[in-house]
Amino acid sequence: MGERIPNWLIQRSHISPNKPALVFEDQVWTFEEVKEIVQDVQGRLASCFHDQDIRAAILMKNHPQMVWLIYALQQLGIEAVFLNHRLTAMELSFQLQDSETDVLFYDEVFVDMTKNLKLKHPQLRIYTPDQYNAFPQQPINIRQEYDLEDTCSIMYTSGTTGKPKGVMQSYGNHWWNAIGSSLNLGLQEKDAWLCAVPLFHISGLSILMKSVIYGMPAYLMEQFEEEKANSLLQSGQVTIMSVVSAMLNRMLEKLEEQTYHPRFRCMLLGGGPAPLPLLERCVEKGIPIFQTYGMTETASQIVTLSPEDAFRKLGSAGKALFPAQIRITDTDGGVAEAGQAGEIQLKGPTITSGYLSRPAANAASFAQGWFKTGDIGYLDEEGFLYVLDRRSDLIISGGENIYPAEIEAILMGHEAIVEAGVIGLEDEKWGQVPYAFVVVKRPVTEERLTEFCRAHLAAYKVPKRVIQVKTLPRNAANKLLRRKLMDYVKGEKTP
């Protein structure tokens, strides 16, 4: 038994019963209304579970029904396995088998995919919201407390490298993430957080957790729409939004010469190193851009740039949030000096206890309380983190280290380019050389782009090819999947 804390939803509905909790399209629910709906769902869900069930999978789009389900599973003490509906049936099948999950709740729009999963997993019990909401009410126990060590959610890593692993996120991980964020960003009476990222991703779920812990409304979008997001940010209804670079790019393109309401106070930018030109555009428009660093294993952000440093340290992800620690290690495992690039390692109560049923991965990823991220970065003399790239994406050309994100940032500075992705390809002379793939918004030749790179990069960093494509492969969190760019080279995709 670990430290215990009052049930978040019950406590919040007691403290702030009439405050808005969730806004979806034109509907608003207070915390008291949410609690009543969730307890009703909880009583009906009881018929779906057997005594041996400890977890259930969710295959849904962002919708209030998904919110009620998430909260109801917490009331029942059932671990939620979040499934990414953009994956193939084979990928989802692996996650169901790996997590040993026998109960699946799904949206009707995914009925064909769910039927395929049922064929591969005959023991799987599947329910839509219409089905479980039609079940008779069962007597329920009101869960008064959460044990902070108990697993609340399981999310599979995006699989940018190797097989996905189930990250176990405890109630304590979510709690301390919310506390750490509030100590950095502060809390204001009129705060409202726009959730335009999937709830099956940690950035989305963490907003839902912060909503009930802070007593703050979450504005939920079924899917990201840049025009709708811009409208909300201009209205003054929303004060905080979480984005990745691709989302922000689209918003700025539509925003043109306009800007946001003065009440909007934080554009939280994560999902990997941000191109400097993108950050500079936000500064020019007076958009409060806060770069951040986090991952599924850290229950969302764990490093964020504080408001007072946002412009002075443009390009930095900031310092570790209050409950966390950060260090950089060199190739020998020693602590790196200021300015020296190495592996980013993290420590603190927001970090997962480990990967589900992966003793080897746990042994490799955790040492003396430190989590080895596999990301490369450095700390400056003041302790600000600069994230360079994934270690697995590092290009070594003629003995020189090349970070794809650096080349991508330069390319993004060209007025014709909307998106850029860079990978290393084998080369007889140099070992590896960089290849770039770009999405453009107006015609431009490869020669012009190569010249542009030569003007801004050392010769060994200039891409051997700059190939124009229609889209770049991204995961559900809009993170660039560089390994998928290899498909263009192999001829599996047409540019």
C-alpha cells in the first residue's frame, strides 16, 4: 500500500460542483454533472467484467463518451489500456495480447477493425457505449481514495524504434505531473485547456487529469482542426493549448496576419525539437510559446521553459519541473559537462515504474532511479535543456555526428517548405549521408533547396538529396516517424 489520496472526481465535484468541467462543441458539463454521469456508467460497466479482470482496452475517438468511460474505469479500479485507432488491426492485436486484456470498449465507427480483433482473440468481450449503457445498473462501491502506486493507465510507446512497449502510468505519475505543471505555469481562475490531441496519447490524457485535479474546464476536440482551434484561441475562452510543431505550423498558416486573444497565455509545444524559425514566428506575432519536453514514460511534460525565460532561452525545452531531476551522461556513463551533448536521463515521481512484462527493457532503461530516455541533448551553464535528437536517429557521417532535427530546422526556415524530415542512408565513402524529404507550399527546385542548406550548414551536413513528397509519416501524436521515410527510398511509397 502506497500513499493514498481522495478520489479526484468525487473530491472535485464536492469542492467545485458548478464549475464547468468539459466543453464539447456546444455542450458544457459541470463537475457535479460529470460525477453523476460517470457513476451511472460505472454501475452499468460492472456487468462487463469478471472477477479476474484487472484492465480494459479503449478504442475510441475524442468524445464525451470516452471521457465518461475513462473516469468510470478509474472508479472501478480497472487499468485502462489506450489503443491508437490509427494503427493496423495487427498492431492492435499485438497490444491486446501483450497486455493480456480481454475486455474492449470501442466506437461503432471501428466495428470492422474490432471484428478482426475478435477473430484473432475469441475470448475478447467487446462493447460499444450504446451496448454497455443499456445494461442494468449494478450496485456500486464509491471509491473514496486512490493509491498513488496503483496503475491507472497503460499506453504503448509510439514504436519509433522496435516493438511497442506498454508504459504503466500510476495515479501518482498523473498527480505529480499535474502538480509539477501548475508550479511552473501557475493556475488562474479563468484557465481552460484546449485538448486537440488524442486522449489515447499521454498529452491528451494528461489534460483530462489536470482538468479534474485543477478544477479547470477542458475544451475537447474530436480531431484537430486548425481553423476551429484558432477561433477558440481568438475568442478568449481558452488560455492554454498543447501542440506539436506540425499542428502549430498549420495554425500559423491559417492565422496569417492575425493573432490570439490577450487572455491566451500558453502555447505548450512538445513532440520533439522545434524548428527555430517556427519559434521565431510565434515571437514575432506575440504568441506565448513555451517549448516543453516529455514522453509517455514521464506522464507528459517533465521539462518546460518557464514564462520568464521563454524569450531569453528560445529553442530550449527549459528546466526540469519542480518534482523532477535531469542530467546528461556521456558515452562512458559519466555526467557530461555543460554544453556537452549526451544522453538525457530523468528522475522523479512522474516517471513510470516500468514497462509491462518487459524485464529486459526495464533493466536497460532504469538505473539507480534514473530513466535513460535514449534522447540526445545538453544542458547549458544555467541548467537549461536543449534537445538535439533521438539517439536512434543520429547520423554518423565520416565520423561526424549529424542531428536530423538541425537540418530539418534549417529547411523549415525556407519560405517554400511546410514540413521537413531527414534520415541517414548508407554510403560507401562516408558510412552515412543525410537525405531530406520536404513538403512544399509553392514550387521550388531541389537545387535551390540544396543551395539554401549550403548557406546555413557545414558541408558534411548538407543533404545529398532533397526529395519533395506529399506528406510526411507521423504517429497519432503528430510526431515525425523518420524510420518510415525509408519507405520512400525503398520504393514502397511514391513521393
